[in-house]
Amino acid sequence: MNYWFRLLSAFFVLLFVATSAYAVPKKITLIYEVKRDGKLFANVTETFNQDGKSYSIQSVAKGIGIYALLGERKLISRGEVTKAGLQPSHFESLQSKKASKALINDFDWKNHVLNMQIKGEPEQQPLEAGTQDLLSVMYQFMFVPPKGAMVKVPVTIGKKLRTHEYQVKTKPTLLNTRAGSFKVIELANADNPEEKKIYLAVDQRYIPVKIVLSEDDATIEQIVTKVKFE
């Protein structure tokens, strides 16, 4: 009797995981404005696409005013949707049109190796289970929401791989934006909470609606202005 109960329980857990993955919209478009010390700095457009068991994400940042001279910054992530969420297979960080400045990562999950092209130079690092890239990590929470008071996830930013640790404030607060009001939870850098904070909309599939960074004696705030589900 206990055997069949455990078997049925396992079946329904797997069914829930499989169903929840496909419950995520096939396409999500998020548009953000980015401010540096309160002054408009750039606009960012991100698009998440899911096609069966495959996903792709693209993020394009365009500077405003004199910052437009810096050109576009484009991030690209592609991979598979698994029962554990997103599993990247390819990541690119393009800071300009010059290929020599590109950061390219290919994930060799079979051999547990992260193959990196850093400004034309090849490097390798051991690939840990659950590793995300700089872009996929933001959308992984749609499939695996934060649990408990701490979240740890290995992340590649294109030129290095390290474990990111976040303190989680699980009690939702209200965030008002030009895209509407969201109930959000806050993830803050565990070592230095003021260095990075991520706000996820718990009432909108845990999409990232606000990110705050402190770097180079400046505060950079990226906040959503438009959300579109398809």
C-alpha cells in the first residue's frame, strides 16, 4: 500500500513539474528604463521565448543621449527547458560590433566543461550542475521560485564563473512602476546587500521587474516600464 502511494505521489510531482514548465508563457517581453544616480541612462528590451523544450532570451541595451555613443550591449542565452528549469547551452555578451570584444560561452553538460571565448582567447572551467548565465539566471526563477532565506546559484558572466548568493526577503511588498503595481520579493547580495538587489514579481510568474546595482561609486537602477505576455 505504501509502495503504491509513494509511486502515485512521485507521478503527480513529475506531472506538476512538467505542466508548470509549459504553463510559462511562450513569449515574454520586458522593457526597462535604466537610471544612473537618478538620471536616465539607457533603455533595455528583453525577450524570452519558449518553443517546446527549447528557450531563447535576448537582452538589448541602448544608451540615451551621450551614452548612445557607447553603442548597444546585447546578451543572448539559448538552451533547454528541463524539470530543473533552464539549462543554458550557449551564451553571448556583445559589447560592440567588434567580434574581438565578444564573450562567448558554450556549455558542455556531458563532459561538465564550460568552454569560454574571452575576447578571442579560449578558456575552460569546470561546469557545475545548475549553472546559469548572466541572462538565464533572471528567468530561472519562473521555473524554480526562491525557497528559504538563501539562494545559491553558479553563474557565468561570460569571462568567469562563480557562485552567487542572495538573501531572500520572502514577505512580499508593493512596487509601483510605469508598467503597473507588482507584489515583489527582494533578493540581495549575501556578502554586501547594497551591491546588488533583484526584485521578482510573485504575482507575475516571478519575472524580474527591478534590479539595483552599486558600482564605481554610482547607483544603477533598472526598472520595468512595460510587460507583455503572449
